[in-house]
Amino acid sequence: MKIRTDNLEGKPLRWAVAMACGRPGTAQMLILLPDTCAYKPDEDWACGGPIIEREGITLLARDIDNKQDYWATLERYNGENTDERTGYDGPTALIAAMRTFVGEKLGGYINIPNKLVKTA
């Protein structure tokens, strides 16, 4: 099932992060054993933090209409005095950062295995 990157959360987001990291084995574990897989970069800073640091993702806390959320951006200098930016928001810093990482690596729409969408 095709899902917009800015709507990814839970198991579909974890699967997409694993694929963007080049970890198809982890992604497969999320399909076969979703409730026992410990890979949770959207909830665990030990998993998501290294991705944020390695990729240079910037986080910003926002308070909009008395509701806090987060904005994450990833900027790349392309060598021609212009930057290329990818950015997504989320209810937590890790969700915003992981959506941004997935959007940068895989694009704005992700084909998620149906089994994960049904159990998300």
C-alpha cells in the first residue's frame, strides 16, 4: 500500500527507516515478527539518535495553537550555492526526524507491505 511519508508512523515508519538504512533483514523481521522486533527508531533514541547525528538532521520544537510538535530538516549543499532541503513534521522529535530521513532516502510516497499497514 502506498503511503505518504508525512503520514508514516509506528510499524510502517520503522519498516521504511530500515529500508532507507539498507537493512532489509530488519525490515523483514518487522513484517514477520512485528511485536517482538526491538528496532524502534521512532521511539528509541538509541536507534534513532545515531541516524539523526549521521545524517545531520536538524530538529525544531514548535508550539502551534498550544499543541507542541516538531519539525525536522535535512539540508544538503549541492556545490552550486543552493541547498536541497527535505523536511517533515511529527508529534515527537524522533517521528519527525525519521520521516525526514525516509523522505530524503526514499521519497514522498512509500510502498509499505500490506501486512504492516493492517497491523499498524
